[in-house]
Amino acid sequence: MPHSSSRLFRFTSLGLAAGLALSTITVRAADHAMAADFVANPVPHLQMDALKTFRASNTILVPTMLLRVATDGSVFVTKGAGSSTASAKGSYSVNGLDKAALTALSAQLQDDLVKRLKADGWNVLTFDDIKGDPEVAQMARRTADGALGFPQEKDAGNRTNYAIVTPTEAQNIKPAMQGLHWTFRNVAKARNATVIIPQIDIIAPQVWGETRKGYSSASASVKTAPGMNLNYAMIIALNGKGGGGVVLKTKYAVVNLSENVGTFVDAKSKTPSAANGISKGLGILSGAGSISRASAAYQFQIEPKTFDEAVLRGGGGIFAGFAKAIAAEKP
């Protein structure tokens, strides 16, 4: 990787509200984890906090599972050297995402977490146990405004649009200002339960920007790869006494879950300077006193089975680490 680079991978969210500027994102060897290491021993790759939250009750409520899947996005990089400036922009969109399949995937993730917690002796409640509660029935649901029939969220920090997928449409509940866990505070209190909300953010394909500069020249490029990254994951919690917060989040910039989950089926150059470089990434070089720009658009076709397996692999690693960490706090 070049000595100066920016990558379209990292976005941190609590209540889905905070981001990092693209130009500050740099991925080095210490900033990412590979799937095999993550799944084999997830705990070192996860940051845990406030685990004493789980000492208040033997009952855990899992009312929903938030799977955020990138549907499209873009990256922009620029570099200057003296009076020379180079910039490059790449946008991508994902084909092959299916509403029913993604919904089933979110349900599988939720079931995985519930099974792990039950195996450790926790009394686990799910949405099925509380859906008849009048307070739950009147909770506002998110509006399905995306092309896939899911609610959409745009993260300005990493220029990505996400579909917000839950196990059922009824579980796609609009969060309170304090976070989705706070929405269920009364339900948790009435049942003496600790509510947890898992969130997993998935980006495929991998699209990032790279820049270089020399004595009197600058270059900027957009690179692509057909892999999948776990961009971010967290679990927020709230017990019946009001204690909680972010009890788990991924420690590194990204976790690479797979090197290949599909195929680039189309790449269109929007500028002459990009026309000959798309297969290797979008690249330009500017001389002294010049300004060069390039742009391209990419279409990525997922391979559904490989895509699903990679997501479940990442979720399994997160939930295994979480279950292990809170087992010691069980009352």
C-alpha cells in the first residue's frame, strides 16, 4: 500500500450519529483483522465496556437485530504538490441484494446470538415475547424508503448508503434520540431484563482511494477489490435500573471477512483520463502547474451464498466474543 492513502471502510456509530472524515482514514497492518483470526479468537479484536450492566438480571431481552448493508457509495481523494493537483472519484452500486434473503440473514444472526446466550444459562426474551405489549405495538417504525424496500441511512463520514435490515419489518423500530436501547427502557424495567441491541455494518465491495506526491507531481487513484469488510459492529445495552451503554464494539478499523464475495460486472469511465485505467483502479498523474481529475462508476454483482456465509462468519465471531465476556457477569 502506498505511504499516503485513504480507505472507504471505517464508520463508528452510536445511535447512528458519528463519523470519521474520509481524508483521515488510513488502514495499516495494525488497523485491521482477518476473518480467520477474528473467528478463532474474537475477544482480542473487540473492545468491551460496562459489562457489570449484566449483573442486574439473569434475563436478557433481544428485541431486534440491526444489519446495515451497503447498497452504494463513493470515494474521493485529492493530492497537491506545489501548483499541481490530482483528484479521483469512484462510485459503486451493489447488484443482487434481495429483500427476503437479507431479512432471513438478519434473522439468522439474531438466532445465533440467542442460542449462544441460552447455552450459557441466560433467560432470553425476544421480540416474539414482547410484541403483544401495548407499548411495543405503538412504537414508531422506520420508513422503508430504499429501493430494496428497507429504510436507508447515509453515512456522510464514509460516503456510504446502508439498507437497515431487521429480522422482521415489525422489528425495524425507530430509535429514541438516546439510542434504540433507550426505546425499550420501560419494557426492560417491567421484565427486570437487560435489553441489548446488536448492530453489524457490512461493506462489499472494497473501494478505496490512494494518493502520492513527488517533487513536482501528484497522483490520486481509486482502487477496487471484490472482498467484504465488517466495517463496524457494536452492542448497546440497558438494564432495568438504567445502567448500560456501548458494551461491545469492534476494536480495529475493519475486519476483512472475505477476499471475494462477487464480481465487478461494469465499470464506466466518466473522464478520458480514467478510460484506460479502470481495470487496475482509476489513476491519474499531474505535472507541474496542472490540475487533473478522473472519475469512474462501478457495478458489483454479489454471489449470494458466499456473501451470506461471510456475514454469518463475522456475526458469529462477534457474538462468541460477547457471550464469553458477559458469562463472568452472570448473577
